[in-house]
Amino acid sequence: MSDMLSIGASGVRAYQTALATVGENIANVSSAGYTRRAVTLNEVPGGSGSTNGYGAGNGVTLTGVNRSVDVYSSTALRASTSDLSRTTKGADWLDRIQGALTGNALTARVTSFFAAAQSLAAEPDSTALRTGMLSAATSTAIAFTATGKAFDQVDADIDTAGNQAAQGLTSLGNSLSKINEGLSRAQPGSTTAAQLMDQRDDILSQMSDISDIDAKMDSIGRATVSLGGSSGPAFVQGTGTGVVSYGRDENGKIAFSVTVKNTTTQITPNGGTLAAISDGAERVAAIRQELNAVAADFVKSVNDNQTGNGSQPAGIDQKGNPGIPLFAVDPQGSATDISVAANFTSGSQIAAGRGGGVRDASNLTALDATRTTKGFEAKLTTLVTDNATAYKQKNTIADAQTAIRDGAAAALSASTGVNLDSEAVDLIRFQQAYAASGRVIQIARETMQTILDIR
């Protein structure tokens, strides 16, 4: 009878834990990051030396509480999350660039400047029109300068985002190393181990939003993580982790790196926030280079029209004096830091002609020809439209990648998430087994009492 009691007791203990596990699954059906758990039950074999060779075993034992795992789906979800993050955050930077390009109406200001020159060419002796052209020149210079400052701000925001992303990754690495340490101490197959693995997967998901990662698990669930894919530098190994940093070189090019045990390795991100920041910085640098080229060419062309150069004679202002430079560039700044020259104080200093009298507008005619030849407005418009096209393409790609990410999340949820129908079946099954085990104990007790009552 003691065998029946121990068998029944083992069943009660095992199915009590099984019921608690099912209850935990049901309670967390809507909990983000929760992975379904299932108990593993095994027979306790009979001991040696039994007088009855055909006797029963010693009941049941619970050998572990196991998480549902789908390595392929988990990897696919992390990869699709990283790709989507790069695209959506890259689109955000393109939107910022678009705002910098269009926010100060630079193209319209340049057009207004040349329109004012055309109006003055019709009446070159008009004081009002000369004042209007000088005012348009001032507005154009302000627009160039403001556009350059807007790009400076985008660069500053990229630096802020880069530092924040690096700090975020470092913090997540520290958290993951602590989870690895906890898994080293936790009993494999325990509820504690399962909870730590849920936390581990959540951190890996957050990491994949920041950078593409390669994650490998050992036999007890500890993660080893590399940044920038499988060929990238190691970031987290066991309880050790690195420090991610962000910076710019002497040419202004950005770079991410990870330092592990005093060894620094550059990261080449292909996904996540880091890749989006790299893409944004490259885009800003390329557009800024083209914008600077347009600004420098615009200033040189207008000033050469005023003062003359090797291929054209100097213009003559309203008072018969040789033309002087209209624009000046801050020598300590960039090519877009433009202003009207300090000594250019009156519209009368505009060199409209070339010595042919008060009605001579040949120099302004040459300026209009330079406008057509150089295509300043066309180049600025191309910058705007090309960036707008890239932004639209990013959003189109993001829509497709969102569908891919959602599909990967659905696949992972189907394989590792909680299904209430399955849990209901398990609940009934374990409840019946628990009740039956209690009945075995009751029968054993009643049988023992019957034997004791024999006189």
C-alpha cells in the first residue's frame, strides 16, 4: 500500500505543477514577450530487488518546465525587425533632409533674385528696381545660410541619435550579460530559467531594432551576440559584454565601434537604427556637398558678373564705377554662409551695364545667360525631387517590410504563443489526472484501513 500511496502522491505533485503551468499560460495569453510553457512528465521506474518482478513502477516525476522554441521563426523575426527599423528610421532622416532643403524656400529665393535682375534689365536706371534686386539678393543669401544651418542641425541630431543608439546597445548588452549569469545559476528546465529566457528574447528583439545581430544560444540558453551580422564583432559572450561608441573622423564620416576587453573593432551595421543613422549621415554629406557646390558657383558667377573675369569685362554701376562683389562668404564657415558684401550698401552699386549709358543692361543680360548656363535652380530642384523620390521609395519598401515583419511575428506566435483551445484541453486532462491521483491515494488509504480492521 505504501507503493500506491507514493505513486498517488507523485501524481498529485506532478499534476499540481502541470495545472499551475497551464494556468500561467492562460493568465499570460496577452502578455507581450511571453512564451508558452509545457511540463515534461516521465515515469519513475521500479527499484531493483523487488519480490514481485511484475510489479508497477514508482509513479511519475516532473522533469522540467520547457518553453516552446522556434529558432527559425525567432531569427526571421529579428532579421525582419532590423530591416524594417533601418527603412523606417532612414525615411525619417530623409524627411528631415527634405525639410532642410525646402524649409527656407531656397529655390524660390534664387528664382526671385534672377526675376528681380530681369525686371531691372527692362529699366536699368530705376532706383526702386535696384533696391528690389538688392533686397532679393539679401533674401537669397539668408536662404542659403539658413539652409546650411538647417543641415548643421540635422548633422547635430544625427550625432545625438548615434550616441543614444550606442548607449542603448551598451545598456542592453549589460542586461543580457546579467541574464546569462542568471541562466548559469538557474536550474535547467525550471520556471525561473523559462522566465529568464523570455527576458533574453525581449532584449534580443530590442537589440535587433538598433542593429542587425547574430545570436547563438548554448545548451542552457545563454546568448552570444555579434553586431553587424554573423561576421561582425562579438558584443556579448557569457557574462562579458562590450561598450558601443559613436564618433566622426577628421573628414566628418561617422562610425560605430565596440570595445571588448580593451580591443576596439569597427561595426558595419546592415540593419536597425545604426544602419539608418549611417545612411542618413551619408545622404546629408552628399547633399551638403552638392549644395555647397551650387552656393559657391552662384556666388562666384554673380560676383564675376559684377567685377568681370578673364572671359568677360567688368560691369558698370549706376554711377559709372566698376562693379564690386555683391556677395561675401564667411571664411570661417561653409560655402552656404553667404551674405551681401559689407561695402555693398546701395542698389546703385549693381552693375547693370558695361558702359553703354543709363539704359545699358548688357551686364544683366549676361547674368541671365549665366543663370541658364549654370542651371542653379534646376540643380536645387533636382536635390529636392531626388530626395523626395528616395523618401517615397523608402515608405514603399517599409510597407512591404512591415508585412514581412508581421508575418514573421505571426509565425512565431503560432509556434510559441499561447493557444487557449489547447490550454483548455490540457487543463481538463491534467485536472482529471490530478483527481485520479488523489483517488489512488484514497483507495490506498481505504485498503490499508481494511487490512488493519481485519481481526
